[in-house]
Amino acid sequence: MSDEITSDIFWHLVELAALELTTEEAEYLRKEMNNQLRSIHELAAIPIESEVPIASHGIPYNESNSASNRQDVWRPYKEAGKILSQAPETEEGYIVVPEIPHKDLD
Amino acid sequence: MDIVGLPAWEIADKVRRKVISAREVLDAHLSHIRDVDGVSGSINGDKGNEPEKIHAFITLTEDRARKQAMELDEKIAAGEFSGSLAGVPVTIKDIFCVESTPSTAASKILANFVAPYTATPVTRLEKAGAIVLGKVNLDEFTYGSSSESSAFQPSSRNPWNTDRVPGGSSGGSAAAVAGYESTLSLGTDTAGSIRQPAAFCGVIGMKPTYGRVSRYGLIAFGSSLDCPGPIARNITDAALMLQVIAGRDLLDATSATVPVPGYTAELDKGVKGMRIGLSPDYFRITYFDSGSGDLVEQLLPEEIKLKVIEAAEKLQKMGATIVENVSMPHTKYGIPAYFVISRVEAASNLHRYDGVKYGYRTHEQVSNLSDMYRKSRGQAFGLQPKLRILMGMYVSAEQYSEQYYNRALRIRSLIRRDFEEAFDPNGKYRINVLLTPTTPTTAFKVGGMYGDSVLMQYADQLTVPGNHAGIPGISIPAGFDKDGLPIGIQILGPDFSEALLLRISRAYENATETEDWRLKKPAINLPN
């Protein structure tokens, strides 16, 4: 059985996902992805009438069961320091990160 | 049995009446936890350590609990408290934020994260007087059905037989309640993660309707599927807990505005006149065999099927009508559709972990920001999150999304349609609820299935349709298999029918109250 997710596709995804993987991890993950895809292919055989809608979640939201969206309101957060204290590296209230690489967009 | 054996409703009643203090309840539970739990899960912990213990906990917040209990006793002494869960010990699946406590999602990437705020369901439990004992173990980011994928080892074990898994992902929650370490636990269910471990551990687990319980403060997995819900040892306790945590939350725009009925008030109204459905589509599973590459259809073990049939007969004797052969043709597509939808949502939710704002950052030298992202995420995510990120990105990529993602979302509509037709009061079946097995097997052996992500996922085949449809479901204990492992049965109902599910469950609980299997207790060292 040929693998839909080839090594090239796999490593392209890994790059996009910003993951560093060991060889063993890569081998396991690609195998499992292809197995999952074979299971997913079962879906292709299901006849779906054109009017069947996409369900973004099971229960349709309407006025009887969900609130309408409120306006965004800007509010200062009193304990910003508590949030900032979780950052791995900070300096004078700023989060410090390594150099941001320059990249030309295609 | 002493204090740890008491149901939540009785603890609350006794604490409110000052028959026992919240501190006494807490001390009894902490002492029992010391006896049966063993070492808590930790990063780099030995997974084989103390295999005879339960290992429900990641973080036991003893000091916090003691402070809560003391304050509660003072309020009660002053006549200032009447909360429905006064003094009741609860555990929280470590996927919820609890202010000033480690909130890890059982992942190395959040191992050092201390939540700056508390999740709404936890706030509501504490407001009702519940005492939070701590955070319990789970599959990493909830990704699994055995709790073994936790980065905090040893992972939780099944109190009925510690060679077996407790199920997952709310494995620590179900194990803690089954092992009498906490009276109640707060879990989450994305494909069956409350109901499956509840079935494996012989306790009650309810997935409420999507939106019934706020997700504010829940570390997200599948945002269109995640539901917080109660795990308890009896129906009254489950109803009490749901009553506390259910209802609209201004902090969660997806929480439902539908009024919350009185769940305990309806409990003893019986099942007379109800129509309860059985479906052949829930007595078999179809799964993908990765060895042969074939789809395999398999009937459920006879002893599991029999428990459902026996339950139907009992409910029939109490006045319900049993409707057989309810057709639920899209049940078997629940897992393949879930493979797509949940992965896309998981990948989206996991992109926020980058080593910048909070959580793990690599200690290695890095050349730039991208290198830091790759190393931090590569070192701190376990295999299951990595698998979901990659899979989610693939099936939602522009060139594949119509073929996979959009198709899966349409199939979700078909799964929902199965339920709508079954519950339609003017339809062919006109059933009030569907009665099914909860799981295709009882608890499997530790290490028995771990690593095979496809086979592991199929453990949720009978529970995941409820998540796709958004409807509520409950798993209740119904006896034991030949190996002495618990068997659970599931009741699924229409949107917001939690009161009905609890009422039917209560009728079944009453009908089986005096049966021998109800007297069995887990194998761990329990107080008399």
C-alpha cells in the first residue's frame, strides 16, 4: 500500500508546524498519519447529498439557545504582572525573544 | 464505610448541619489518598513505579484545600453558608486552570505553567462549598483513551485492577472517584473522555450538551466538541454537581442561554411511558485494521451486549417501552470524521504554545526565533500532540480541505440527523433516549494498546457520535465482566435532556440497588 503522506510531504508539514523531531519520532508519526488517513478514506465512500450542510458544531446556535455577540470592550487587566511572570524571559515589562529572522515572502 | 465512603449529598448535609466538619472530611480523604495513591505523576517519573497504586494525582493542593475547609467551617459555624456541596472533596482534571496552581494539561510544555485565573466550572464548585483536593492526571492535552500518554508518569491506574488502564482521557478523575480519593471529579469529554473512563472504572460520567457547561478556563482541544462534566459514584451526586456547574457564563460566548432545570427534583419520577431505543448499530464496531489495511466489522462481546439488554428489560418492567432496531447508520463514521475534525481543531489550538509567552522554552542555544520555536515545541510536546498537529495541518491544507475537512463536517450533519430522526416525536421511532453500551471492551491492560493511535481511537466509537451531534450522554455502571472489570452502559438523549438522562439512570440505579454486583468494591485498600 503506498503512503499518501510521503517523506517530502511529511517534512514540509514538520517545517510548517515548527517541530524538531528525532528520526524515531518521525518514523512513528508518518506511519500513524498514513494509518489514520486510510481510516479517514472510509468517509470518501459515503454518499452525501449536495444539500447536506457543513456543521461547525453539533447543536445549531440560534436566539433560543445562545447569546448574541457583544461589542468588544477594552478593559485594563489589573494583574498584568501575574501574566507576564509566566514568560520565560522578560525585561522591563517586555517579553524577550531570540533574534527574529528576516524572510522574504514569495 | 467511614467518611470517604459517603456520597456527596450526605457529606454536604452533614457538614451543613455541623455533624462533621469540612476539615474532618478533608483529613479522612487526605489520609486515604496517602494509602492508595502512591507517588504523583511527574516529568521524568518512572512509569512502572508502584504498579499497585492508583496514581490519580499530578498536584495535590493540600494547603489550599485546608484553607478552604477552615474558611467553610467558620462560615457554617456563623450560619453564613448553605451551599449544596458543602465540604465535598472534588478533584479537577488537570486541563482546567485553577488560580495559583500548576495547570499542566499533563504536558511538559505546560509543566511550569501556574494559572493566573480559575476556570468557571471550578469557581462554581468552590462557591457551592466543594473542597478542591488537587489536579488529577490525564492523557497529554486529553489526547488518548488510556491516560498513558501523560508526560507525568506514572500515569493513573484502574482501582479495580491496577494492571489495567483507567481509560481516558479523564482517567485520573474516574480513578480518583472509583478509588474513593475524591467524592466527585470534574472531567472533560471530547469523544468519550468522561464516559469511557467512567465505564472502565465503574462510576458515573456525564457529558452534558455542548454549551451546557462553560469552557472558560479549560485548556482547549477540540473547540467544537469539548464538554466539561461530572464524574460521581451515584446519580444523585452527579445531578448535584451538574446543577452547580451548568448554566450560562458571560466569559464563554459558546455557553448556552437555555435555563437550567432542577436536576435533583426530577430524579425520582420514574420511566413510565418513556420510549427507550436500542440500535443494532451500537452493538458492533467497524474499525480499520492497520495490519491488513482492511475495514473490519466486529460484534461487541456478548457480556457487554447482555448488560444493555438486561437494563432495557428492567426499564421495561418499570413502565418504559423498548423500541428495537433503531437505525443509526452513520455511527460507524464517527471515528473517521473525528480523525479529521478533532485534528484540525487540535492543531489550531496547539499553535499557541511557542515558548514565548508562557510554558516551556528550550534550554539549548538557539540561532533565532524560528529555531527556538522548533526546539521548544519539539522537546516539550509528546508524540500524541505532535501527531495531531501534523495531521490537522495536512487535512485542512487548502488543496485537501474539501476532500477531508469539509466532507467530515458534512458527515457530522449526517450523524446529527440520525439522532434528530430517532428523537423526532412525529418520526418513525419517537424515542426519548437511546440506550447503548458505553465502550466496545472493558478496561484494557496497561501497555496493551498504547502507541497504536488508530486502534486506541476506536475505543471511543460508541461515545463519539454524541460529541459530533452535541447531545448529552451518560455512562452508568451495569455490572462486571468475567475478569471482574466494570461494564458501563450509555444513555443518549436530545439537546439539553440531562434531567431525563439522570432520571432514567436513577430508575436503573434503584432497580439494581440490591443486586450482588453493587456490593463489590475496588481491589485497592479501602477503609471498612
